Amino acid sequence: MPTDQQPPPVEQSEQYTCRLGTLRRGDRFTTKQGPYFLRADGSRTSAAEKGPLTFQRYCRQGPREWIEAYGPNGFALINLGATYRWEVEPSLVRRAYKLRRIVSRVSHSPGDDQMAMTSKKTVKKTPAKKAPAKASKAKARKPPAKKAASKPAAKKLSALDAAAQVLGASKEPLTTKQMIEAMAAQVLWTSPGGKTPWATLYSALLREIAAKGKDARFVKTERGKFAAKR
């Protein structure tokens, strides 16, 4: 009797080594290339994430490789494997990203740690001479003035969080253009200057549905339209 073949397990790591170096959780990086929408007339519209992105983990499942990160629009799935058409949305071509540069790091590399250990062994420290205390000329220091506690700034919503609010309040499925207009009207989120924010949002919605499955906040009801999962 034939049995259903189980997919290979997902391997995860909190670091990824590439030609730029080793990325660890919290490091920020930029990319180039990435996915795009292929139109009927052969034209392309980029669906790539705009950086910089914050690295979370590296994942691999069989031949597929990707990085999970956070960007200006929230959760981002950075495909590193082969280019393929996504079965959920055939017009979306999941072209692989290429890492462009590492913007900032939050951890030291093992090489830096090794160099620090070597320098500690070879460099001899000379004891510093203590200056004689002059009690007569010592000036009493005034305690620093306490700063007034400032109120924490309100956290800005990401495009995905704003979309979840808009769809949660809507009785009908919406297109991403309708969502962008509703976000702006309700002062929930506005595009920082992108030319096609609806295309970026469309890609982000599909990524969350693919990555989180039944735990995703959204569901695609028909071509080009989404609703909140009830």
C-alpha cells in the first residue's frame, strides 16, 4: 500500500555563514534581487523586502534554504535557494535573494575573541602609579540632577499589523490597495515612500500565510483578495 511521504524536517540555526561573514541573531543586513510578480505582458514588479533586515535564524528543509528576519514591514522570509513559482500564487516568482552587506552587528566574531585572548597573554601590564591623595584640594562633587521620566513613545504599527486591524473590522475581503487606503484613512500606517506599497503588502501577506500556516492571521479568499482569519 502506498504511504504519504513525509516532508523532511526543518533544520534551524541561529547563525549563517556566507561570503560577507557570519550573521547572528540581531545582526542587520541588506539584500539585492529577490522575488517579483510576473505579469501577463511579461513585465515584472518587485516584491522584494526593503532593508535593512534583522537576522533571526537560518532554516533549511531539503533543497530549500531561507533566512527568517524582521524588516520595515514585519516578518520577512528571505529565500536563498533555487528560484521557483509559488503554487499558492503562480504569478509570484520566488527568486533567491543575494546578501549585499552587513550593516551592523550585535556580537563579536570568534576571530575577535581569539585575538583578544592572544593579546592578553603577550602584553605585560605595568602597574599604574597611584597619585597621592590631596584631601585639602578635593572638591565635593554634586550628585547628578535627576532627569524627569519621559513617557515611552507609542510603538508604530507595521504594515501587517495595520492590515490585520483593517481586515478584522471589515465584513468583506479586501485587495491590498483597499487595505493601504484604509490604513491611511484610519491613520494606522502610511508608506515610507515606496512606489508600490500594495505589492509589498501583498507579498508580506503571502509570506505570513506560507510561514505560519494555520496560525497565520490572514486567509486568501480569491485572486487578489484577503480576509482576517475568524
